[in-house]
Amino acid sequence: MGIVLRQSLSNTVITYVGFGIAAMNTLFLYTRFLTDEYYGLVTVILSTSAILMPLLAFGVPNTLVKFYSTFADRRNSDGFLSLMLLLPLLLILPLAVISFLAYDVIGSFLSRENPMVREYVWYIFLIGMAMAYFEIFYAWAKVQMKSVFGNFMKEVFNRIVVMVLLVMVHFEFISVPVFLKALVALYMLRAILMKVYAYRLRMPKLSFNFPSNTKSILYYSTLIILGGSAAIIILEIDKFMINQFVQIENVAYYGVAVYIATTIIVPSRSMHQITYPITAELLTKNDRAGLKSLYQKSSLTLFIISGLLFLLIILNLNDLYLLLPEEYRNGFIIVFFVGLAKVYDSVLGNNNSILYNSEYYRSLLAMGVLLALSIIVFNLWLIPTYGIEGAAFGTFLAICLYNTIKLFYVRLKFNMLPFTRETLKVLVFLLFMGLVFYYVQFSFHPIINIVLKGVLITAIYTVGLYWFKLSEDVFNLISKILGKTPPKL
């Protein structure tokens, strides 16, 4: 088994393990072991730090991966790596000085609606800086063809430590203020451990003999700052803005609902690890027929999977909410709209891969900036009036706008769409399943209800896919599981 395949499989397993631990923390430990105000505060600190991270990283993680292989001799690569380590300081040092001098102004802005946030400006900056350098050292390891340790640190390590810290809070071994300090220490420790690992793979040698193409490197890094900032804003800005307009506990309620909806996108992350290099190869060969086939097959497969997950979540949501504290149970509208947005993301298949690996990648960055601005505008409009449900609807509108623009842009440049007749058939089947099972209710314990309805929905959905042959790939997979030789569709 090749190194890429081995690491891809390991990373997939690690991602799912991390997601499971995060689910336990988000849905059960945070909601029970911290007050909703403090859970909201933790969400605001981490979301704001994540928004700050791409700026502090100066686009270095992506730049390091893109340009490292172009430096054949060690002397040039030493100069390049030195540049990558020093570049983030161009923004980190000035922003640290600004944060120190304008602490009260920044604190007042962040705590306009929630005064308790004022005390944690430095927490936000330190965690953001730690996140930035973690990503830099993670990229450093990636270019040495070692990604598993970094992925473990990113997806599992911090979540396990948070779980331990929450249990310590519950049993009063530590107080909540100590927990918050430990959270800062955790992110800094993670960055240091990643640094030690990266340096063991390739110890840097400080060199001010920077590459001859430094100007191009800086230009690319600047573009990535915009693209990376836009991508993070899409994910985190709604939590940040909720804090600006409503009480901080609402950030916790919103975060839990969004996390439930976000499970829909997990399978697409795994598939994109496979489709990304295939898309790049097809574009290099200018194989438009193969590219169109991959576009449509990836779209249909992800629509089938994400559609099923959406049904399972929405139809079991009332039972799931019975397992959570009462104040967290009013997020149906949030889960519905954010979940629909994630299904739309999935149905685009490898659309992002097509744009990123083509000559039109700058257009994708511009679209990302447009999406980020759209989310901000929609949130400014909707949150003051409709609260956290307005944030969810604003996110839904912005993502629909963004995805529709990408859809027609690929249609314009490559003359292809991801949809087929099977897409419409799957949509009709999903609507039918939703209408039928909306009226199916069990009267057992919520966990038993979720398991029973989940098994029933999945079984009937799978039989329907096989019986009506809605997808060649899914039909062949089920046929192999059943031990049958699949006929050609």
C-alpha cells in the first residue's frame, strides 16, 4: 500500500474519531458541565480566534505546500523555509502591539452586548496565534510527506484534553476561569508539540538568502490570506456576530444546533480527499469527458449520502433534543436551514476541486470573499430582528448565493452541470421518505426511538436506491455487498 493511500486511510479514521469525541464534548459535556453563558463565551473565544488565524498565519500554510517542492537544493529551501517562519511576524507583532495599546477599545467592541467578553481579548489573540503556527508546522510536516501526526493533533488531541478538562470542572478539581486559562495553554502546547515534530522531520537553518521568486510567493500568500479569511468567516462569523447583538448564551444554543447540522458534510470531506487528485489529473490531461463524468457521479453520490443524513437528523431531532438540557432544544429551524445549506454544498460534488485546480482559482477566491461579505450583510440585517434563527437563515441565503454562482461559473467555463435525471429522482425519493417518516413516531426512550427510526429509514432508503437503480456506483456497491454480479445499467 502506497504512502499516500496509507496516510489517507489513517487520516480518515482519525477524522471520524475526532468528530465522535467532538460530538460528545459539544452535545453532552459542554452543555452539562458549563453554564450556557460560559459555553457561549468559549464559543465566542474560539470562533473569534479562528477568524483571526488566517490573518496571523499570513497564508504561509498553503504557500509552503505550493512552493516547497520547487526548491531542489537545500540552500534555496533553507531560505524559503526561513521566509515562511518569519513572514507571519509581519502581522503578529504589529497586531500584538495594537492589541496592547487598544485593549480597552477592542474589549468594548467585543463586549458591546456581553460585558464578560471584555476580559478575554488576550485569550483570543494567543489562541489565534497558536492556531496559526500550528497550521504552519502542520504544513511543514505535510511537505515532508508526514501528515498523520498533525491530523491527530488537529482532530483528536485537543478534543481529548478538552474532555478531560470539562470532567475536571464537573468534579470541581478546577474552576471555570482555570478551565479557560487551560484552554489557552492547550492550543499553545499543541502548536509547540507540532513544532517539535516538524523540526524533527526537517530542522530549519536560518537563512536570509530568500528565494528569487519571493515577490510571487508574497503575492500568492496575500491571495491566500483573502481566501483563507473568507473560508473561516463563512464558518465562524455568525457565532461572532451573534455575540454582538444578543445575550452570549445564545451563541452556545446556536453552536450546538450548527454542530448537529454540520455532520452532514463529513462524508464529503472523505470523498474530496479522493476526488481532488483525480480532478487535477483530468484537468492536466484536458479530459473533459472524464471530468464531466466525475463531476456528475461525485454530485449524485454525495447527494444520496447527504440527503440521507439530512433525513436522519431532521426526523430524529426531537428525540435527540430530549437528550440535551431544555434550554438547548429550540434549534430546529437552525438545524433545518444550515443542514439544507450543507446538502447544497454536497450536491456540487467536486466543483471546488475543478476551480481550484484550473486557471480560474483566483475567481474562486473572489467568490469566497463575496460569500463572506454576503454572510456579514445578511447577519447585520437578520440577527437584530430574528436572533439566532436569523443567523441561520442568513448563512443559508449566503451559501445558496455562493454555490449558485459557482455552479453557473463552471457551466460557463467548462460547459457542464453536476445534475442528471437521477438527481431529480433522488430528490423526489428523499421528499417522499421525509413526508412518510414525518408521521412515524415511537413512544420509547429517545435513544431507542432514534435507533429504530434510523435503522428503518436507512433500510428502506437503501432498498429504494437498489430497486430503482438511482446510482450506478451505489447500485454496484450494494450488489457486491449482496454477493451479486451487478449488471450494466
